[in-house]
Amino acid sequence: MTQLRNAFLRVMRFGGQTQPMLRRTFIGAVGMGAFGSASTLMAGPNDVIRPIPLRIWVAQRVVEGEAPSAVVTATFVSDQLSEANRLFGGFDLSFEDRVEHGLIVNLTDLETRADRNALAGQLAKGSCNVFFVGRLRDVDDPQLNRMGVMWRNLANLKQKYVIVSSQARETTLAHELGHYLGNGHSGVKNNLMSYERDGGEVFLDEKQGAKARKTARALFASKELQ
Ligand SMILES: [Zn+2]
């Protein structure tokens, strides 16, 4: 699916359409591609940024005498990913789920900073690591649970990764990837980076899109993404 989508984006860039047209076309065009190749690529309104590789991990509960159970379904993960690709696709950014999901045993309910830090032991180089867990306690206000977080390992601040709870809403992964790509919170209702929603369409603005592209380019240039 992601490959098809990327192929189609390449074709559209080759066509040299204006940016707004490209965006409208893209949203309705998922899955239609497969008739372009990199050799036909020409510079469009945006320079091309490779798909951002994600390394996805899913926590599973392992109890003796019972079958291991993953905290989220494959559909839950792919819905989150589709939403991230839809929202960032308007800025010619995409996320690629390249390898089989890794399983983490028994790091399912994260209560403390130490629990979050413990995930760093799994980190794969060259990708944005995303961990799906069962529950994510708010470490500042333990009365609350979080839907997701872009976390930095306190023992090594260079290690940053996304954690998404099984209680997340559809746009949570996209929101956290927004942080990963350099965007802070917004106070504008229904903005992807805002907590405020009223059921209207979720969006990123031009400035946020430009910031995300700039950050993605820098992450590839520094080889943090490969
Ligand atoms: Zn946030």
C-alpha cells in the first residue's frame, strides 16, 4: 500500500502539477499507483523526501499457561499509520512500515519514567521507533493516562521514540510523529498538534508542514534516519 502510494506521488510530481492540485489528487488517489518509476522523477514544487522508516514494536502480555496476547491488533496499528500518512501526505511526507513488527514482552502498562526508558533497550538504528503499549500513565499526573508521547530516554537524550497507548485516538500516532518532526503544540482547535477537538477535520498548517519537511531532511542528512 505504502509503495503504491509513493509510486503514485512520484507520478504526480512528474506531472508537474501545482501543489494544491497535488494535495487534492493525493487524498483521493490512495492505491491507484504502480505506473511510475524513480527514473522518471523530476523536481516538483517540493524536493523529494524519502519515506520516513518506522520501526514498529507491539507489546504483548505473556502469562504462564496462556497464549501471548498483543495489546493492539494489526488493524489498530495500520489505522494509525494510514491517518499519519493521510495528514502528512499533503506535505509530500510519508511513513513506511518496512519490517515485521517487533514484539516486546511484558512492557505493556507503562507506569513510570523508568518504564518508558526501558523501551530504549529495543531501539533499532536508522528508523523512527514506535512502541504500541497497553496503557501509558501520565508521569506528571498519575491520575491520568496518556494516549501517546514522544519520549526521550532520560539516560541518553539522543534516543527519542514514540509511544502510543491502546487507548489512543485515531490521530495519536500522527500527533506524536508531528513532535518527532519538530512541531510543538498548537492552541488552534482541530489542529493535529492541539488537544482541542470538536469533531471537525484534523489538519496541519503550512508552517507545520514546512517544519516537518525541514526536520525530516535534517534527520536523513544526519543519518538518524536511513
Ligand atoms: Zn503532544
